[in-house]
Amino acid sequence: MTQETARDLTPGTGHGAPADTGPVGTGPAAPDPQENRRQVLYWRLLARLFDPEEQPGLESASLAVVEDIGLPPALLDPDASVDSVVQRHPELAAELDGLMAPEPDPDGTRDRSAEVRRAALASKLLLNVFASRPGEVTAGQLARWQADADWLERAFGCEPGELRGGKAGSRSGGRAAGNTGTGYGAPTPDLSRLIPEIGPELGAIEAGLVQRMRLREVLADPRLAARLTPSMSLVEQLLRDKDNLSGVALANAKSLIKRYVDEVAQVLRTQVEKATAGELDRSVPPKRVFRNLDLDRTIWKNLTNWSPEEERLYVDRLYYRHTSRKTTPQRLIVVVDQSGSMVDSMVNCTILASIFAGLPKVDVHLIAYDTQALDLTPWSHDPFETLLRTKLGGGTDGTVAMALAQPKIAEPRNTVVVWISDFYEWRCQELYDSFAAVHRSGAKFIPVGSVTSSGRGSVNPWFRERFKDLGTPVISGHIKKLVHELKTFLT
């Protein structure tokens, strides 16, 4: 976490806030002891975040402040979870709820003593969540971090898991206005700035903890497994380790993969449905039903039948709108590199292939490869089952995948081949010649360097230049770009 982020997170601190001064001409006001206490607590927070070594002076001063304002010294213990503090001091639960929400200040006065108390509580939440320690993570440590993260999300006025799941962005703030639990009647917080900054950061921390933990131990515990937030990094680990899991652990792993797949599929399906509406087919007569009635055109075409004496329009013919769309049977062949560098693309493309497989008159074929190729077409409609049959990792040899793909190109003019890889091959010229042959046959060839949610990815420069010369430049970036390209083929 950067110093800028830390400063944004500290409640009651504004950017560029002027120092307290006395009346004009009288010089600076006398030091405010409450403001000094608050600064001590925040200096300790920053020192703990950016320097793991304990600062004795700040620790002893902070302890004196906490004891003086009637809070338990356990707030300063880095090994104490928020849950354990609240269990011993239940009255703090109400203060922690909505703690980080903005507070109204209609008359411009500030309750300095209340701000000191907020600083002590906020410091505990921020340190427990953002000051993670290096080394191996146990299942218990992950569960404790997740519980602490829940408290931080509650402090922002969200439900536990909302910020990490990115779901609070569509909400007005996660709770009713005035229901902060702080006694100040704060309005619903504006999370439009906080969610893009804090949500992904919390998710990244959780993903890092998962990578450093004994994942199988967590999967064997249904309670802990249910608390895991599905993410690409977690799915990657589960796919790599699925052959070593059994029983409860395997069932929980499958459940997590399915949850992630379903979430991504819901987003992609919306994008595909918007992109694949074909042009109107005027060769098909419109259905003569009321919902297709073109009222404006009907009136316009019958204006010659207007009777001024009767002030009535006589209709000789009704006109209807065309609603049929042109849908030509198409063949979509998706070839995806399943080597270790392409995990994100593998997950996204299996989901995308399943969505296109559900469209009318689209014949989808799916091939995955590393040094061997696997025809996954029988399971292309189900991304979950497809992913369970993949074996991530290994080298890359696209020629074995081309041997499976080329026989599927029965009608080149009616076929699109989407090839997803970073194109770091060991038989480059041979594979490129095959790509060129597919392109010359009349099939639409779309080389894709990455199909990720983030848009990041690298492509072999040797292939990039040759694809550009061939007239089929590599698509790299967000999966929306591939959806857009397929739209022009399928409509």
C-alpha cells in the first residue's frame, strides 16, 4: 500500500488542510493536545506499514494515548485479531461499524477527542489488513485476515466481502443513511472513489495470501473454503493442483472454479448478446402480429384515403416491421495455448467458446494445446467441464494443434479460426506457414495475443511483424476486442 493510499484511508484527514491558527495578527494557536494524540497514532500507523521494525518511542506514546482515552491496549497488539478484541470488548463493535464513513460537520467544529478515538480504532483495522507478514500462511492466518478484512469493509459501510468482490460499486453505499453505528448520523458514504482503489487491493492481498498458504488444508475445511473469494489467481492454483485433490477438497475446489466461471460468464454473455444481433433479413416477410405493426408507415402510406368531410382515415393496407435477422450457419474454431503463461486466456476462452456454442447456427470447436493437442469440442458448451479436462503448464508446440484444426475447415469462407497464444514457439516458420495457408484459403484468421480481464499480455515480436504483413494483425488486450471482431463475422 502506498503512502498516498494510506493517507486517503485515514479518517478525519484532508488533503492540504490548513493548520490551526489563532486570530489574524496573534500568531499560531497553542498546541491542541488532542490533535497531538491523533498525530501520534497516525505516525505509528505509517511507521508500522512501511517499516516492520518497532519504533519504541511511537509505541510507548501510542500506548499512553490509548489507555488515557479508555480503549484496550490490545488495539496496539499486531498479533491480536479484531475479532478477539471485540470478543473481550463487545461495546467496540458498534463503533467499528461505519467507522470510516464521512461525518457531517455543519457548523465547522470538530470533536477532537472523538477523532483520537477513531484514529486508534482505524489504525487497528488498517494495520491488521494491510501489514501482512512474509512467509508461509496457514489456514488459520488466512481465516483471521479474512475476518479482519470483513471488519474493514464494515467500517466503510459495506457488507463483508463486498469490496473484495467488487459488488458494492452498484450500490448506494451498502447501508441506509444515518445507520453508521457511530452515533453521529453520518450519511451513506460515497464509495465511487474508494472501491476502484481499495477493492482490487484487498483482492490482491487475499490472492497473495492464498498463494503462500497450504491450499489443500483450506479446501479440506468447508467453512474456510466457503470464505475464499474466487479469483483468477485462485482458479489457476486449483487447476494446477486438481489432480492431487480428492474427496471434500476436490468438491470444494470444483465449487470455487464454478463460482468464478459463472461470474465471468454472466459478464461475457451480456457482451456477446449485444454484439451478435444480425442485420435485418428483408427477404423474410414480416410476421403480421400487432407488436410488429409499423404505425407511422401505415398512416403515411394511407394518407391518400383521408376523408376531410368525415375527418377519418381509411386504411387499405397495414405495414409491419421486419424483425427476422440474418443468421448464416458459421463455424468457429478456437485454438488456445494452455501453457503456463496463458492461464488467464484459457479460462476466458473456454467461457467465451461456451457462450458462442449456445448461439443459434454457430458450430463451435475448441482445441487446447501445449506440446500436445486436445480436442475439447464435446465439452465446449460447458466451460467448467472443459477446464477440468485441461492440464496447464508445459512447453508450446502449435503445429500439433494445427494438425487438429485444419481438417475442421470444411468451408473456408464460412469459417473463422481464433488462435490465442503468446506465440513463443520453437517451430516458428513451420507454424507461420500453416497460418498463412489458412488465411489464403479464405477462412478468417484472427491471431490473439491475450484474452484477459486486465488487458495485459506479451506477444513474440517475430510473429507480430509477420501477422501484420499478412494483413491479420494480432489482437492484444481486453476480451471485449475479440468479442467485437467475432461480431462482424457472425452478423
